[in-house]
Amino acid sequence: MKPSTPPPSNAPGLLIAFEGIDGTGKSSQIRLLAATLRGQGVAVVATREPTDGEYGRRIRALYVQRDTVSREEELALFVADRRQHVAQVIMPALAAARVVLTDRYYYSTAAYQGANGLDFEDILRQNEAFAPRPDLVLLLRIPVAEGLRRIRMNRGESPDTFEGEDYLARVVAVYDRLAGANIVRIDGLGSVDEVQARVLAAVRPLLAGRGPGV
Ligand code: TYD
């Protein structure tokens, strides 16, 4: 049976999470979608995790020296960062009827910390206890080798400690196991515009009834 789209649960706002490994083009897709929605008069809040707050900064320091904390401590940092993000940014924006686009959310914790040996289902439960469930999760998919190629090409950087090939293959394996009627998998291969068309096709049904269509 084809799963039906559940009704938006974050009314009067709408919460859309972008997920996928690095190099899938999440941030470009969010930028384009935010511009399209704003052009239609929709009030958008574009945000991201890790945040720029206290915990987010500590997490970024980990990119360079990941082995200085245990995997449980690392998980605790991502969850603390998210608690702050939910309380200070996401909930107020939803209450103010904004469309919230977040570059990563708790599915990243399930996938990345799950790939690091923790139980991804426990991680989901822990997060779902305090974080609103997105109305839509756009899971962008590209092969790991392509993600790494794009990171090297676009950023002129070598991949960081969260970006080893074997590790990312395990991250993808967890992303592949995520299930839920709010999760839509999107092929991230092709031009930015081609992918944006797929993103819009997934977002449009949720926006119907919110005023001018996109
Ligand atoms: P990333 O999206 O690359 O952030 P930025 O581009 O702003 O530096 O996220 C940083 C890394 O953190 C990324 O490789 C995935 C990882 N991560 C987790 O391991 N768990 C999480 O819960 C989140 C949100 C990110």
C-alpha cells in the first residue's frame, strides 16, 4: 500500500528537515527553496545544525580532534545543541507560523552517531522525546564516492573526521533504514536545478492550503 502523506503536525508552522551525507547539496537546495518560498510571500526561517551556539562551537572543535571525547559524550553534545536549537529557534518559529527549513536534524544524529556504534533507534527515541517531528524530511541521496568528490572539489578541503569513506558508508546504511511517512528520499545526482525540481515536487503538497502555491 502506498503510504499517504500525514497531515502537517507543526501547525501553524511547518518543519522541513534536509538530511544526507555531506556533498549531497543540502545547503544549496535550502537556499533555493527559501528564495522560492519567500518569493511567494511565505515567511521562512532557514537554520542548521550543528548550530552556532555554545554546543555547536564545541562540536566544530571536535571535527579536528574527534578522539578527545567518547562517543557517548559526542552524542550528548549533539543532543544538547539540538535542545537549545529547538527551544530557542524552532519552537518559536513554528508558533509564529514560519516555514522552518533545517539543514540537518535528529536523523543526522541517528545516522552519524549510529554509524559510530550507538543504537540509532535509541537515538531516535531520545530525540523524539523533546524535538518536534518534522512534517517532511528530505533525505538527499548520492553515492559516498560522489559526496567525497564534491567535498574535495567545492571546498578545496580534504574530508574531516566525520567524512571517512567507510564511516560514511555506515552513515548511509543507517539513513537507508530510516522509515516513516514523513521521509521522502530524493536523488541528489544531476544539476542543482534538477534536484530543486524534485525538492519542490515533495514540498508543494504540504504548502497547498497555506496561501499562494509554489
Ligand atoms: P555539517 O552539515 O557539515 O556542518 P557545517 O557544514 O555547518 O560545518 O555537519 C557537520 C558534521 O557533523 C557532519 O559531518 C555531520 C555531523 N553531525 C553528526 O555527526 N551528528 C549530528 O547530530 C549532526 C547534526 C551533525
